[in-house]
Amino acid sequence: MTRLDIVLAGVFLAAAACGGGPEAAAENELTKSTRARLLWKRNVALEKDIVRALELAPDEVCNELGTASCTRDVHHVALGGAAPFSLGLHKALPTPMLSTAVVVDRVLLSACSNRVAKDALGPAVVFTALDLQDERGPAAGGKAFDATVTALYRRFLARDPTEQELSVLGDLAREPMTAQEFAILACYAVGSTTEFLFY
């Protein structure tokens, strides 16, 4: 296992905690929705929301082999799109496929990596509070950490992070990693929450 694999395993747990699973719901005693019906963001909606959140062009979100869009061409069926001409699938599948979660991870990690790479070249658009050339990530609770996490929550979820969410991502910041690795994984952790992926 590489260092990045270990950190990714930690960020999956962080994303689950930030997503407000059943334990968090019971802990916070959330009010039950009168219309308890969640819809998953399908390929077009997911791409548009990522484009908006990270200020990327649609072709910069995710490409396979640098040529084909992940969301519109390669993985569009797994992301809830139809494929009438290539597969004879005239209606989108009603529920996510087994591979949908992996494809969403692929799309988000690619988009976050592309945004970080662009910000590292400058001028920074999303990760303005971080020195992306730093070999060490930001300190949990520091100004750069708070500003980065808050910016990600505002961009993806249009709200400020809670204390619990700051604490979970603070655990991520305590892992040994570069500023760029932290930026990618924090972006992924916020973007992969159920709050962002469903509406």
C-alpha cells in the first residue's frame, strides 16, 4: 500500500463522516423530511455542479486517455445517462449501478486534481489560501486550513462547514502530506458527501 492509498482510505472515512450518515443524523436529531425522496445527480447535473464549484471547463472535469469525457461519453450510463445509439439503452437506469460509486470517485478525484494543478500553476482560483508548492499540508485549525475548507464547503454545498466537519477534515490534515495532496483530498471529501451527490 502506498502512502496515497492509506491517505485515501482515511479520506473515504472522512467523506462518510461529513456526509451525515445514520449515526450523525441520530446524534444531531435532524427533522425528518416531509418528502423523504432523494434523487442522485446524474451525469449532466453532476458535471455542471462540479464545473460550477471548481470553475473548470466541462472538458477539464474528467477525461479518459485525455480524449473522451468521463461524464458524457465513457461512463455516462453508470452516471445515470441513456445510450440509445451505442447500447440501445433508450431510458436511463432507474437506480445507480454497482460501478456508479467508483465512477463518481474517479470523476471527483480527476476534477479536484485538475483544479489543484491549475491553481499550482497560478493564479489560484479555488485554493487561494494554500501555498500549493509547500511540501507540508496546512496545520489543522490554522488560517490556511480554515479558509480552504470553508471555501470548499461554500463552493460545493453553498454553506459554511460545521464544527464537526472541520474536526473531521482536521484529522485528514494531521496525516503527513503535501499541500497539493491535502487540497485534492479535502476537495474530494467535500465533493463526495451525500449532500452534494444527492438532491
